[in-house]
Amino acid sequence: MIRTSYALNKVLTAIARQHLMKERLTDDELAGHALSEEERRALKSGDIVGLYRLGANPYLIRRVFRPRFTI
């Protein structure tokens, strides 16, 4: 069974719709979203693997955290 997180993907979608690329997210960007502490930590640190394990959509992770990916 694949784990997904609606709140986590909602945050990533909101950032992606603004066509922003981030290294990490701020408290202001996370305000008002029903995220677990683990999800908040992963977003604030830009933990790509952690976000995937928490159920974030891989496409959204890549789109938002593109600067963290290396070639």
C-alpha cells in the first residue's frame, strides 16, 4: 500500500503553482496547513527522501525542491 498525505501534497502543490523552486520551506509557507511535526521537519529541511517516505508526490517533490537535485 502506498502512503499518501493530502496535507503534504497540498502544500507542495501551492508552492508549485507559484512556479517557485525552494531549498526548504519556511514557517510562513507552512502556516495554516494540518501537517504532522515529521512533515513540517521534512519540508523545512528539504528532506527529499523523507518527503517521499511520508507520502509526498514524487513529481511535486522534484518540481518544488529542484535545486536540491544534482545531475
